[in-house]
Amino acid sequence: GDSVTQMEGPVTLSEEAFLTINCTYTATGYPSLFWYVQYPGEGLQLLLKATKADDKGSNKGFEATYRKETTSFHLEKGSVQVSDSAVYFCATRTDAGGTSYGKLTFGQGTILTVHP
Amino acid sequence: DGGITQSPKYLFRKEGQNVTLSCEQNLNHDAMYWYRQDPGQGLRLIYYSQIVNDFQKGDIAEGYSVSREKKESFPLTVTSAQKNPTAFYLCASSIAASGVYNEQFFGPGTRLTVL
């Protein structure tokens, strides 16, 4: 089955710093890739996604590019804010085709704390 | 507003008791899911349901049970057979369980603590 490995956390940055959270995956077939964000005490929200090689997902200043050759989907943001403090999850989904369920496989999550 | 609601937000259980977590959605989604989240770990799938009156075991179904009698509801029962039930439980739903319509939307979660 699929597996996802994320950069170990926690990550602590000052406001306006550059953020990178690494994510690599192993999968059979051609997975779709996702980043989810979880703010304190809440459920997960989809942050961005990419469905094929070289696609770039972007949202709220965050970006990630689907790199098939390195099986990676690193999350980046040029200038973080205090409000970006959250847990970030990388995930894959490989669809089996037809009506078969496409399972989401999550990494372990990376805690980001941004200080003023 | 459309969305997913989970109740209660916090739940305390004594050892040996069964407890049921509620999940309701008004998004008209066919598929629903239950995940467990433990500190430092990603989400692990407990059960999922592609349609009313049907559900399938996920990766860690032992000690849990579900029902799907209505499209909008997917309650999870944590039984006394679950050896380590203290965790954060997340419910999700999607238009469908497969293909391009299976983007999952998550509820706010229920934190279960066994005393």
C-alpha cells in the first residue's frame, strides 16, 4: 500500500520566514497528492492538491509541486504568519478504478509554530 | 450552512463501557468515514461507508462498530473490546468514495478520554 513520510517536527519560525515542509511518498499506480491543515482543536481542512506529475497546487500563499521523479510533494510558503501555526498533513490517494474506494494515506503530521 | 457536525466535542468514558460518537452531515454526500488520530501519528481509517446500509472495515476496525441507516448519519461505537480508545476521532464525508468526487471534508472531531 501507499506510505507517506513527512519532515520531522515541530518546526518553529519567526513571522515572515520561508517555510518548507518535506513530504515523500511511495505508491503503486499514479496517486493524487494532498496537503491538509489542522488548526488547534479542529478537524482537517484541505489546503491544496495535485492530481498528476508536475501539477502545482496552491492556496493561501502555500504551494506544492507534484514531483514524480523524486516522489515528493514539498509544501512551501514564502512568508509565514502567526495565523499559519497549525499541524500540516501530507496525504496520497491512489484510485483503484471503477467504484473501488480510493484510500487516503496520511503522513504523521508536522507541527508548525510561528512566533511574532 | 452545509457541513459536518460531530458530538460531543469532549467525551469521557469509564473502562469497560461502550460509547457512541455522533457524526451528521447535510452535504448530501454518499460516502462517510471515521478516522482515529493519535499524537505524532497521521490519521488511521477505522470504517468507511460508500452508501446507505453498507460499510467496510478500514485499517484499525477492531473494537469499533458502525451503522449507516441514514445517508446523513454515521455513528461510531467504541466498544469495551478496544484496548486503547483514548484518542481524537474525526468523521469525514465525500460526494462519492471513488474517482474525482472523493475529496473528503472533515468534521471538528471528538476527543475521547478513558478514565
